[in-house]
Amino acid sequence: MAGDVEVVDEGGALRAASPPPEGHTGVRGGLRKATGAAEGMLRRVPVVGASRTRMLLTLIVVVIVIAAALMLRHGGGFGGGGDGIEVVDHWNLDGLAEQTADGADEGAANIEGQTATYLQRLAPAPGEVYFIKSVACTVDWTDEGTPPTQVPVPGYTNAPDAFQLFILPQGYAQPIASELTYNAEGSPGTIPLEVVFDPPVPLANPDGADYWPKGANITWRVDLKVYTGDCGDWQPPVPRFPQIGDGGNYYDFHWTVTYLVDSDGRP
């Protein structure tokens, strides 16, 4: 499944980045296999003299050295299809298909000072590798044009509303934020915000994988936030009449995560 969309409560913590499966790369795993085999051989050998014991220990050391050399030559690990994963520094992105994970919340509403948080997750299928290129979002709203029914006199005007957007990708200490933006009086408002990742952020599924992009996570998430800073009270035509509060702002929120897909998981 490419992406799951959730609307979450404010204050949710980010999950820690998921490293590649430990013990699947490099010489260390092979040495453990060779050492385990040697220990098994020793357990099966009856008690012998000192000279034969030294000969056997020498043979074990030679086996370990040969195993390590073979793993270095072939990129680490024994066998394929997930038994050993080779970490790749530079993945070829040419020709990879571009896909998007989209989400929307239309007709949502915030009271003044409220933040609504949205969550987008990505998780490659077994054998797939993703490279996340960008996250973009937009909030649109329309300021009310009709005053409340309880106005004491005609002539009230609606003060502008204010919104702000935040994007917090996994692995970032601080969110990327737009400016707090007001609409022109009596007019619609819109705020776009985008984060571009250079280089793209790699994701990979270890099931059946032979190769792993360096620095990849198994899953990835991004938190997107819509903050309503001002709901724009209705202003009286003359100072002696009271202001009339605006209880909340309606808005439409859309977001898109753009990523490349390598379906065969080969660099």
C-alpha cells in the first residue's frame, strides 16, 4: 500500500527512523556464520592431542579468512533473495515511474488559535524501493460576506481571516512553515507550501530484497498542519457599537507527496 491518510490529534510524536535490518550486510554476518560452523565442528571432535588441536584451530582460522574474503568480493552476505542485502550508495533513478499520494479535507473548520494535523504515511511493498521527491500542500478559504443576524445596525464589515501551514517530514527536527497570511478584506485567501528533497528520501522493503539504498527507512511519514491564527471579528460602522466575534473559519486543505518507484528493487 503506497499511503495511508489519517487525521490526528495535535501533539503526536514522530516515529523513529527505521534502519535496514541488522546483520544482513557486510562481513560481520558471514563471520558469525563461519564461527558458528567452526564451533559446531569442535563440539563433534573427540579429545585429541595438543598437536592435532593446533592443526584443527589453524584450519578453522583459514576457513574464517576465506569466508570473509568471499563476502568482500561479492558485496556481503550469503545467498540471495533477502538472506544478504548489499547496501548501495548511489541508486540509478533514471526512468523510474513517478507516483503521488494525495489527501484532502474539504469543508473543515478551525476556531481561532486551533491547529488541525494531518498524517500521510508511505510504505513500499515487498521488493519495492521508493524515493520521495517532494511534499506540497495548499489551504483555501473564503471570508464570510454576510454579517451575523444579531448586528444592531447595518454597515458591519468582516475583518480578514489568517491561516498558516506547516510541513514536518520524518527526520526533521523543526517543521517548514509558511507565513501567517491574511486574506484581503471580503476576498478569498490561499496559501501554498512545498518542500523538495534533494537528494530524494529513500524507502525500501527488506522482504526479498538483494539491495538496500544507503540511509533508507522501511516506512516514512509526514505531518501537515493547518493553523488558524485569526477568525476576523465583525467590525461596527461606528466605535460606540460592539464588535461581533467570528466563531470559526471554514477551509479546504489538499496535499500531495510525490515519489519515484523502483518496482524490481535493483540499482
